[in-house]
Amino acid sequence: MKKLMNDPNQVVKDMLAGMVAAHFNQIKRLPDTTVIVRKDAPIQGKVGLVSGGGSGHEPAHAGYVGKGMLDGAVCGEVFTSPTPDQIFEAIKAVDSGKGVLLIIKNYTGDIMNFEMAAEMAEAEGIKVAKVVVNDDVAVEDSTYTTGRRGIAGTVFVHKIAGALAEQGATLEEVEAVANKVVKNVRSMGMALTPCIVPAAGKPGFELGENEIEIGIGIHGEPGIEKTQIQPADEIVQILLGKILDDLKLENNDKVAVMINGLGATPLMELYIMNKKISEILKEKNIHVHETFVGEFMTSLEMAGCSISLLKLDDQLIELLDAQADTIVFKK
Amino acid sequence: MKKLMNDPNQVVKDMLAGMVAAHFNQIKRLPDTTVIVRKDAPIQGKVGLVSGGGSGHEPAHAGYVGKGMLDGAVCGEVFTSPTPDQIFEAIKAVDSGKGVLLIIKNYTGDIMNFEMAAEMAEAEGIKVAKVVVNDDVAVEDSTYTTGRRGIAGTVFVHKIAGALAEQGATLEEVEAVANKVVKNVRSMGMALTPCIVPAAGKPGFELGENEIEIGIGIHGEPGIEKTQIQPADEIVQILLGKILDDLKLENNDKVAVMINGLGATPLMELYIMNKKISEILKEKNIHVHETFVGEFMTSLEMAGCSISLLKLDDQLIELLDAQADTIVFKK
């Protein structure tokens, strides 16, 4: 295992120190926690948004802390859910009295710990709402989930719910738009190589020299099938085909597209994927409002990508286009 | 070789098609070329900025085409200089009559081809100025250079010269500030793994299981030494030490820092690097105005990173902070 690190057991702590040192104008770390919040939190008159999960998916989620997206992100150990007490600290730090929305990716550990934290907060009189993101159409139940997994589509929830919260909407309104995004977003991924959790020191799974895995999860959870490497155009057809089967778009529908690198895949390859994606959507007369290409929710140094499609209406377009100023996402 | 591509010989063409499909609101491709320009080029009353080089370094350079940075980027084959005729097309497309600045990374092929293109443009009455970036302090001469190589510090030249051009400055003024950035910026990189040029099909060099290379170039050119993997803090001391030896900063100097991932290195590891970088600069009483962490100039899927330091004065701070709206860089 070759990684730029000091102690494999200190990677999250060291990362957070380096992150706060880099972006001290925008974020702060709550003392003695792994919680990153906006420097100006809590924002008066604004619903607070908290997300989080295991680390190793950077820039998710701390990279989305800032104006127009998240107020706080809770960073667990690598690929490990953060504990309820850490989530509770985040909730307290971002609540201005208007309530807090928890944006949770659908993993059993995350669900349990965010729910416990919500109960702790409610016991202290903080209004809390929860939205569970389950955008991954690859498999129904999986290693760490009941139901579908939450993956890169979660970033659309951060963006859109964050934009509405920034306008001063109520907790119920922000929760409703977050649920609308969840209802309208679908994703699916694939990997060319595994990744190594630092404390484990070896890959979490194996792929042969010419083998890829379709439908893999962002922690390396098994997908649909292992297969031989195929041309990018054919991989697009498999991933986008399954997304389109599920999302049931109609002629003239508008979408946002996200092509998300899992860590080691060059931008060049993501753009090559988009060539075929854009062709297929054009053929189907589906209008692409915006395409996001880059690393939005990674799996350490896994090679591979996911595709996400978000079906848009006028409200979602306005909120997707709204200003955002976070560490990694600016509009 | 496992890559998301169709034909190894078509990767640049396919990438550009996917890029234009993704960002058609901001950029266009000149017909029958590998040149990407701002959709609204040429901008009246504004000096045009053109950069480019071999592909495989994405988001450099096409990702920086947009308001406040580049007007055009010329994309060669992977790790191969673009030809003079392509560069000439870019110059013609972005010239509004106020002249064009060419920002060239110091590689023998790039220098020769950009100079030939400049002569072709001047023969047609277009004013052209050239600035050569040579920020890499690792080695003096190298495989493809006479003198130091140009690497990630080039992005600071795009940003700052682009901001001044956007204000309506003359070609001479934009050239002068670009040269000031070149004078004030230093970089150095290291790699943990090699990368594979698609058309070659195998790694350009070898590194052992626990081996890294210090001072490597962005095409895998040999650096200072191959050594065993070391803790991130020690790698920072080597890279930053050599940069600081060369840049000769003084007490209270202000800098911008860039920690650039070469392709396969997770953001987590780049932030771990920044922990030590920020500590060393603080000890030396050097003030960090802004830290940029991410992938700015890559080497396909190489694992590793480079550090860049730009010494700032009031003019450079104002231009660094100015608005920018490109595909990947927004301020």
C-alpha cells in the first residue's frame, strides 16, 4: 500500500487538519470532533443542513459545506458511519432555531446513527427532519443496506435543498424539496480497480487484469456482475440503460447529468463517457440542462465512475442554478 | 490496460466531443480542430489568452477556458505537443485586434510549435506575445526540456493574466503580469505510480511496490531520485524544502499554495499533505492567502502530487481574487 499519509489510523484526523488549514475562511472544525461546519454557523433565520457518513468519499461531504449547500458535515472513519454523538454535535452547531435537515445516504449504519442523533436533538427541543437518499439502481438490497444504496446523486440533494434553505424556507419546505430530488434522481456505477482502506492495508475486493465490476457500491460492495472490460460506449449503455428503465423519462423531459469519477479515473475518461451519454439522451429527445463532470463522491483511489440523472422541473432548475459557494462547488 | 475509452487512438477526439457536449453553454470547438475556445470568442476589447499542450493533463488546459482565464486551449495528442496549424487556428479565433498572449509550458516541442504558430499569426498582422512557464524546481534540464519544466504553477499564470486581460489591459500589460507570475511561482512533484498512455498500452516507467519517485515530471520524466515510500510529512519537507530554497521567501511574505493531485491520488491524501505544508509555512511566518487543493494539472491516472507556491504582491492578490467562470475553476 502506497499512500500519502503518516499513520493509517490517523488519516481522518490529519485530513481534517489539512482541510481546515486550507479553507479557514469558509469552514471550522468543532473542537474535539470530526465535524466541519460553516464558519458563520449557525445562520440566523435559515434551516441547517447536515450530511455526512464514512470518510474516503471526498469531496463528499465536507467539501460541500458552505453557502447554498451544507451547514455541517460529519466525517466518520474511512468507510465507517460517524457516531451519534458526533452527528448530535453537528446538529446543535448549525441549528438557528429554525430546525435541521439531515441528509442521509441509505446505509444501515448511517440510518441508525443519524436517527439516534435526531432523537438526542429532539430531546433538547431542536426540530429535526430526515431525508434518506437511495439513488443507486444497481441492486435492491446490498451488503450494508436494506433497499437501494445512496451514492453520488446525494450531491444534488445537498445543492437543491441547500439553495431553498438559503432562501429562508421552512424545515418542512426544505424537507419536501429534498424528497422531491430523491424521488427524481437515479445513479449507477462501475469499477475498474478496487481501493485500499488505509487501516486495512489491502484491497477490499479483487478484479482481474481485464475485469470490471458493473453496479459496484462506493465501498466496493458487490454489484450486478463482474465482466471483461468493454468499450466506454457499451458501459454507458449498460449504466444509463438501467437508470432510464427506472426513471421513466418522457419526450422533452429535462435532466441534469452527473458523471462522477470514483477516484483514479482521469477526467479524460469521464468526458469520453459523456460523449455517448449525450448522444443517447439526444436520441431520446431528453434535454440536458446541465452536465457535471468530475469527482463528486469518490471511493478513495478506486478507478471507475458513476452516472446520475436528475429529472428536473421549474423549481428544481431554479434551485440547481442558484448561487453556491462551498469549498469545492461554486456556482 | 483498463480504461474507459473506445479506441485508444481516438481518446482526444472522443474527449473533446464529450467536453463540448457537457459545456456547450460556455465553450465551442473550432470545426475540424482540437481547439476549444470560449463560446463568445473573440471578446471585443480584450487581449486573447491561448494555452495548450499535450492532452492527458485534464483539466489543463481546456478546463480553464472561460471568463477570467483562457480564451482558447489547444489540445495535442496525449503527452504530445499540438501542431503549429492548430495553435494558429486558436490564435485567429480569439484575437479581437488587441493581440494574443500565448502561455507555454517549457517543453521543447511546445516552445517550437507555439513559436511557429506565433510567426504564422504575426505574418497575418496579429500581435502575439509569449510567456514560457518553468516552475518545476526538481531538475534543471530534463527529457523534454532545456531548463526547468512547466507544470501546475501554469494555472496561476492562466488565472492572473486572465484576470488582467478581462479588465481590458493591453497585450504588454498582460504579458508583464504573466511574467511576474512566472518569476514568483515554484513547483515540485512526486509520483507513487506510473500512468499508461492509451496508444502505448503500457506504463511509461516502473516503480516498485514500495517505491516512489521524487521530482518526477508530468509525463513521467525522471526526477531526482527513486526512494522508498515515506510518511507524507517527510515528502512535504523534501518538496517544499526545495521550493523554499529556490523562492527565497522572507518573513511576512504572502503566498498562494496549490496542492495538485496527479490523477489517482484521493483528495484525502492531498489534505494530509496540506497539514504539514501549512505548519511549515506558519513556522516560517509566511502568510497563506489562499490554498487550492484538487486536480489542476494531472498525468492521466498517475498517483502522486505536486506542490506549488506563488509569492504574492498586492497586484497579484487582486487578480487572483478576481472573478473567474470557467468549466472547472470558478471564483
